[in-house]
Amino acid sequence: MRTVSLTLLLSALLLAFGVKASQAGFFDDLLGGVGLSSSPGSGLDDSTIIKGLKEALSTGTTRAVNSVSQQDGYFSNAAIKILLPEKVRSAADLLGKIGFQKDVDDFVLSMNRAAEKAAPQATEHIVTALKSMSFDDARKILQGDKTSATEYFKQKTGDKIFASFKPVVSESMKDVGVAKNYAQLKQSFEAIPFAGTIGAFDLEKYVTTKAVDGLFTMIGEEETKIRTNPAARGTELLKKVFGK
């Protein structure tokens, strides 16, 4: 029963992530193995199940990375848009009211542009995590909650992705003018009589952390779609596996 159960879940993941038979040569075997195809099928071993899960997760995480990597991938997505650091929000609000809203807007846009440039760095680490996935990992993911794969990637790659994002964010911040925009915002605020000063903080760390958090949010959304809303995919198999 374990093979049949995992095969059904795996087949649903493949369909939900848009993996066609031509993209995954083992797909017909999956259907045949559970009696959903007219062609004869043999039982699936652990390695085939892992291979299938990796194919599905690879497609889903690629979608997430591509989504945040494009222009406005962060900036136009309310769920992951990098907002002003809490430390400078009061100052920014005051600046906006006295004619410096463009300075504030430019700073926010530049932070998001830096994150968008860094996002492709995640691919290498996700691929490495997929290659090292064991059958036990695959079983837990397939039978886990709606973001179990996302949590797996976060545990295996989170620190590495942060480390690879940071130098790219640093360089991107120079290219798109994050530091310059922040300096302008800070200078404008501190020029206001009795306004005080904006204390120093690690801007690179802030943008990098938000960029990584946003990436995992999007990976989680891709995973959640197939676990909680299978009917929207319009296939009987998805409804059978994930329907309540």
C-alpha cells in the first residue's frame, strides 16, 4: 500500500506542477502502477518514487525562483515586497508629508531590485538539496503538511542561500543605488529642524534576509496550491488524491 499511496501523491504533484509525460519519462509507469492506464505497469521501487518527486519539486521551485527573479518579482508582489525597515518608517512618513516622497519611493524600489537580481543564486542550492534527498525525506514530504517540501528546502538550503545572496545583494545595491537612496533619505530627514537622526543599521543584512524570506514564501505558495486547491487544476486524479 505504501507504493500505491506514494505513487498517487507523486502523480498528483507532477500534474499539478505541470510536468508533462514528455518531460518525465517515468510518468506512464506511474499511472500504470496504480491501475490508471491501459498499459501494463510494474511496481515502483524507492528510487523511482524519489526521482518523480525530485522532478515535481524541481519544476515547482524553478517557477518560484523565476517568478521572483524577473523585474518587479518582489516589488509588485504584495506578499514579498521589501518594505521600509521598521527603524526608518517614522522618518519616511514625515519625509513623504513634506515633499520627499520620491526619495522614499526610490529607496524602496532599489531594495526590491537588489533582491530580484540576487534570486537566481538560489537555484544551485536547491538542485543540490534535491540530489541529496533520501527516500525517507521524500516519504515525509509526500505525506506531510502543505509546506513540508518548503520546510525541507529551508532547512537544507536556507543558510547557504543567504550566504550566496548577500554578496549579490551587496553588489546589486551599488548598481541600483540602494545605499545612495538611503543616504539621500537619511540626509533629507536629518536636515529637518529638531527631527533627530536615523540610527545606523545593517542594510545589506536587512535586504538579504527579506529576499530569502520572500523566495521561500513563493516556494511555499507553489507547494500549497497543489495540496489545498487540487480542484482548481481540473483533473480527476488531483481531486481523488487531495479532495476532502
